[in-house]
Amino acid sequence: MSLLINGSTVQLPEHVSTVSDVILHFFTDRPVVIVEHNGEIIDKASHPTREVTDGDKLEFVHFVGGG
Amino acid sequence: MLTIGEKSFQSHLLLGTGKYPNVDMQKQAVAVSETNILTFSVRRMDIYEPSQPNLLEKIDIQNYDLLPNTAGAYTAKEAVRTAKLANASGLCDMIKVEVIGDKKTLLPDPVETLKATEELLKEGFTVLPYTSDDVVLARKLEELGAHAIMPGASPIGSGQGIINPLNLSFIIEQSNVPIIVDAGIGSPKDAVYAMELGADGILLNTAVSGAADPVKMAEAMKLAVQTGRLGYEAGRIPIKRCATASSPQEGISV
């Protein structure tokens, strides 16, 4: 499956099917990952059930230092 | 106490979390500042770097209220999106609206700041717009319903301190919501000065994170904000042109 994640086209294995799967594929034990899926900001509770399909666009953001 | 929207805070100092030499120093600086509110930015994660440091891992966020900013936005639309992303963390409902209108000075775009503030208030956010020291703009932001107004003391990160105390004092006098002086604070004297003018709070970052000893400066800023507030509440003496003796003029032994 091919996804556009944070502006990069990325190939993912077949077992990846939800937003949570994608997060786990890239990051282990991230406390805060904020996700936008195909232009829609989704809440954390829906990460495990939100399905991703070939060609989807994802944005992963988090908090960084700032003033 | 500093009251913003529904919440009250013991500390009048809001601390930014950017540009510390390292995360341990940042953690210590945050602790000694005794701040209740921390600011953050929202940025893309690096999907190819799973071990990237996340500030929230080092700081026990249960002890703080988080004030994410919309830094990086040049339009109201971008600021609103960033605010919604921050809110989707489930960790905060406050937002510092920061819509930059000029890359050289980082001064805010007044029109887009107003638009973003209006939109986010409709969405139910607790909105704290970063603004210039424009008196009329501050009034208009308050009229929209902004929960606090955050005029800059001088350009972001410049350390120039309070360059227009007159405008700041006008804003403070006219406002019924907290005025938090944001941006440009360079040293503790600037924080004292702003608080003595009657500001309700100070938001600073570089003055601490860029100091030679950020932890010591965090403590100095804590004390400066407290000192300025006490001085404001105590009411300073009028400035007179000529001397007035402190000691009795009678009974001098000759």
C-alpha cells in the first residue's frame, strides 16, 4: 500500500490497515501523535478503527518546543 | 491569581519551551520558574526518525496547562488548522493565536489575527491572540471575546524589552481581560517593568532559553514577575521634580 505521509510517498506492508497500525510502523510508544487523515483531523480514540487505503494522505504532527 | 477564561493560575509567568540547550536544562528551567502554563508549537513528526525527542516525555504535563501556539501560520486559515490539530491531542483547549505578517520583524498580521480569533472563539477555544501593541486592535480583539490579549513588548526573540510602555499602559487600562505581555522580553528588568505597568502576566521564552544559565534566569524571571506584580499592587510614589527629605527637618542637633 502506498500512502502520502507528511509530504512523502511511503510504501507500507500489507498488514497495515488502520491509523494506529501506521503509527506503530513508524513510532514506538509515542505519547502524543496528532493525525490528519485525508484532510480531516481525527481524535485519538478513533486511531485504532480508522482504516487507511492505498493513496490516502496522512499528516502526523506533535508538540515541539515553542514560545 | 491570573484568571484566563474558566481557569485561574497562581503564577503570572507563562514560559515557552523552544530553543533550550538540552531537554534536561529545559526541564529544570520549567520547574524553577514555577510557571503553570507552558507554550508549545505544532510541527510535523519525522517519520524516519522514531527516536526524536518529544518534550512532553520529559515534562510531567499533568502539572501544567498547555498553551500551544499557531506559529508558522501566515493566514487565519492556517492558524485555525494548527489550533484544531493541537486540540486533537486532547491535552488542551487554550490556543495562542500567532499569525505572522512580516518575516523580517515577525510582527503579527492584524487582519488575519482578528479573523483567526473570531473563528476559534466560535469553535469554543480559549483564545489568547498574540498582537502588536496597537491599542485599537487590542480593544477589537477583546470585543470579539478573546480570553486574554498578548501584546508584544518588542519583536519576537529580540530581547529589546518594552519599547512602547505608553501603548502597553493604554491597553492595560482599557482592558477587562488579562493582558499578557508576550515577546521581546530580554532581562528581568523588562518583566518587572511590564508587571509594574499593570500587566497581568508575561510570556517569554528566549530570555530564559537563550540565557547563559537558563535555569538561573528562569528563577530570576519568576522573581521579577512577582516583584513587578507586588510593586504594581503596592502603588508606587509619584515622580517629583525636586527632592523631598526622608529625615525630619526639625530637631537637628547643632
